[in-house]
Amino acid sequence: MIKIKTYIFTVLAALLSVTTVFQPGRLNAGTGAPSDQQISSQNIARHIAYLASDKLQGRRAGTPSANEAARYISGEFKRYGLQPLVPDYLQSFTFVAEVKLGDGNSFQLDQSGAVGSTGPRSFKAGVDFMPLAFSSSERAKGAAVYAGYGISAPQLQYDNYSGMDVSGKIVIVMRGSPDGDNPHGRFAEFTEPGLEIQNKTIKAREKGARGVLFVADEEDFQRDSLSRLHHDLNFLDAGIPAAGLSRNSARAILTAAGVSLTDLEKRSKTSPLPLLLDRVALDFKTDVVRLNRTSVNVEGIIRGSDSALAQQYVVIGAHYDHLGLGGTESLAQNPEGQIHHGADDNASGTSALLELARVLAAQKSALKRSVIFIAFSGEEEGLLGSGAYTKNPAVPLASIVAMINMDMVGRLRDRKLVVGGAATSPEWKALLEKLDGSLGDRAFKLTLQDDGFGPSDHQSFYVRDIPVLFFFTGSHDDYHKPSDTADKINNDGVRDVAEFVREITIKLSNESERIAFSRVQHQTQPAGRGFRVYLGTVPNYSDQVDGLKLDGVRPASPAEKGGLRAGDVIIKLGNMAIKNVYDYTYALGELRPGQEVEVVIRRDGKEATLKITPDKRQ
């Protein structure tokens, strides 16, 4: 499940009772030898043990291990008798998977204004400096300004840009704040892990800087995170050259300017004012090459038995990718170099998908509508696989009756099951509760959540007006860590969730009328750190465009009232140019509730300006 996942989602649901020609296995079925009519804990355990094994190296999208997982899933589909929905069951898509240094990186210090100058000095990429992964591949040349921590917070009476125009200049900034990186300090929103470097870069760009350099914390540059390229699909181009600078390189620049790095670090804790380094000039060029990879969704179908209803489809999905050997998404203490097994996230959902495919294929004569099974890749990178499918669907999207998604269903505890999407059809809630109530002492303790949005693959279908259900057994301390291993899975719990989904699927497949879709009404969400406003926009994480593409807007939200709609690309919000999700998030933090703001969008190839009045977050 993609990382934002402190959401807990909405339940999708159950359908109208029907009489079918078979009696589905009940949730209290035993765990004996697998049969065609019964979802098996043994098979689930076998699938998870393989998918979460060391051999598959964490199944990161676009890697050989993910391809091996796809071959395993497609092989199982074929063995069960599913027809391929696409050739060989595999739908491919490409995405930016990593970045590397290009050949055009350079850095020169012009110290001709320094006393006793020995002439220009060159720095080496990877040794003395390192372009940041999101750096624009271009040249930055000009005077240098030391801008402390790179924080501009007039509301806190602290501004590292106060009194100086840095337009056209190169700013040098430190990480952290006067409070260090204290998560409870008054500067916490400016040092939030995973966002600090991006936000400080955006601030420098907003102030007109020509380039930005971050001074390393570690004396050994190779031990500092700034020396390594970490790409983020949602922040591929900051719109400004940006690089990390070794402490030795920073000392060389500052010494030539007649100041000391040690003294400036001390000064930054007490004085926010910037300092023009008027004895030196910098000239650096960053060259970052973005490398594409290909990954695949695995797609199979059971054709319905009714000649008319077979042209309508129920989609059951789960993502099979995870984090590979870690990276920026990892929550481990040492986030890189360890296998992130992803047993719960999401070998559990994939194993349930496989068992549903096996059992329903054996019962296909009882299914009037067709059932599509999709194992998505690229979910961890931002719903890439499901986004690719809905952009290039194998069947018309209008013919999809509902989509059921299973993501992290492996840790069922005390029968507590979260079902998201419960308000995406007016029929879901009552029918889910009715079905659950028939289970007796094996009933779940359901938490039904309304929203069809959320950080998993059902969102890609909901934004296209398809009713969705999302099954989730809750988060845990092993989330996005190497410790999410197969031995911690409640295999009987996965079986029970899969059985619940099976009975919902059978009802969906056999009702004479398809269920209705409803869009969930606006719900103001709790305020996050530094955010005072709510617009109701839903960013698209899979399309890499210059700007922020919207997957949708929430009903009755400020965005909808202002005229924004799905497919719009926001290119400016207030005074802030928008190139990506981070720019947009940053710009939101600058807005005020009740104060109208202009939004410039690109729609159907043309620019338009709208006006929106943000709500206050509650």
C-alpha cells in the first residue's frame, strides 16, 4: 500500500441476495485438504511464502524479482483455467524507476575576489558535490548567498531570506532548523523527514534563486544521504538546479569568501539574516538522467455464463509489488539494502486474489457476469499499474459493475475488518452488514468507511465513477519494514476475508440489475502539520506531467465549487508555479481559509484561470 497510509479506508460492500445454483463454502469451513469449492489456508500460506521469500527480493516494480512474481501469478491463472484478458495475461507500462549521473555535471568556484586567490577551483561530481535527483539538468551561475537553514517563516519572526533579494543568485543552505530536527519544535513543519529538502528547494525557487546547494551534515560525504541519488516519481524536476555539497567543498567556498563554516553554523542558531558571499561566484551544472523501466499487470478473466450479462464485469484486484531492498519509502531504521518482504503488503492480498481465481474458476457456470482478476504492479510508486489499466482498459470502463481491492489483509485480529468505499454505492452498507450478519460466530467486526479515495488501487477506478470496495485488516509496526514476513500472517484470516469477497462477488455477478454508483460527499479532513486549508482535490500519482494532474475533486468541496474537475492540470496556485505534487503541497501551506485564490489550469490543451475559496481544515 502506498505510503500515506495512516488513512484507514472505507468499506465496500455486499449485494442483493440471489439464489445461485451452488452453495458457496462458508467462513467457518475447516482447513482440511484444498477443494475446488473451498478457499484454502494452505494454498494462501504457500503463495505468501513464495511471494514474500528472499528469492523474490521484495518484488519492486520493474525489477527481475517483480517479473518473476508476475510469471508465478500468470502461471497460476493459466493453471486455474482463466482466460488471458490481454496477451499472455500481461499488460506492460513504463515509468521512471531510477536516476543516475549524466556526463555533463560540473562545478567551479571563482575565487578571484578572495585575498591570496590561487585561481578557479573545480569540484568533482560524486566526490565534492552531488546533484539532487530532482535537480533540473541545467547550469546555475552567479553570486553566492549563505541563507542559513533556508527557512522563511515570518509568522514565527524567523526568515533566512529577510532583507536580501536572492534573484539570480545561488543560495547555500543548511539542513535542520534552530531547533535541530526536533519533531515537536516550532520549526517542525520545515524539517519534516522526506519533505525538508524538497520544500527548502521550492522556497529558494520561489525567492528567485538561480540554484540551491545543501551543506552535508557528515564530514565523510559518502556517509551523508546527500551523496546518494534518491528519486521520487512525484518530484522529478524541481525547476531549479540543486545539489548536495560536501563539508570540505562548503569550507572552501566560505573560506574564499572570508567566513568560516563553523562560525556560520553557530550564527544560524541565533541570527536568521542571510549573508552575501561577495568575494566568490559559483558556476555549476547538474545533469541527472532518468531511467525508465517496464513493469506488468497480470490480468485474467472468467467469462460469465449469461449471454447478456457476460459483457459486464466485476473486477477483483490486489497489488503484488513491494519495496524491493528498501529506499525512501521504507520505515526501517536502516532503510536500504535489506529485503522488504511485503508479506502483508501485499502478498496477502495477492494470495487471496489467487485463491479466489482458483475457486471461482471451478464454479464459473454459476457466474452470470464476467469476473476479471488483476494483480497490479507499481502501486508502491503511486498507483502506477491501476492507473495504466484504467487509461488503457481491456474492457470498456462503463461495463465494469464494481471493483473490489484487497490490500494488506494478512493481519486479521479480533475479527476486525476495515472496508472502504462503503458510500460509493447506496446499496453497499446494508448489504455488507446483512452478509456479515449471516456468519454467526464467525462474523467480522466491520468498520465501514465511506470514501472511495485512498492510497491503494481502488482509487483509480473510483475516480472513473465505478463503485469500489477496499478490504484492509489494519496497519502494524512491520509496515514498510523488512520485518513484514510470512511467519506473521494470519492465513486463516486471509482465507476468511477472501471467502467474504467471494460471496460478495457471486452476488455482484448474478443480480439482474447492476448496483448504482454514488460519489461520496465532501468531508473536511483533520488538519495536518502546517496545513490550514482544504480544497478537496485528488492528485494523480501515475501521470508524469508538468504540473499537477487531478484524478478528481470531492463533491461539494471548494475545488468543485470553483470549477476544477478530473483531468485538469494545475500549473499555478496563488503566486506559486506548480510543477509537481510537492509544489502543490507547499502552495497549500501558504493559503489562508476564506481568502479567495486564483488557480491556473491546463484543460484540453488550453489554459484557464479559476477562483477558489479554501475551507478551513477542522
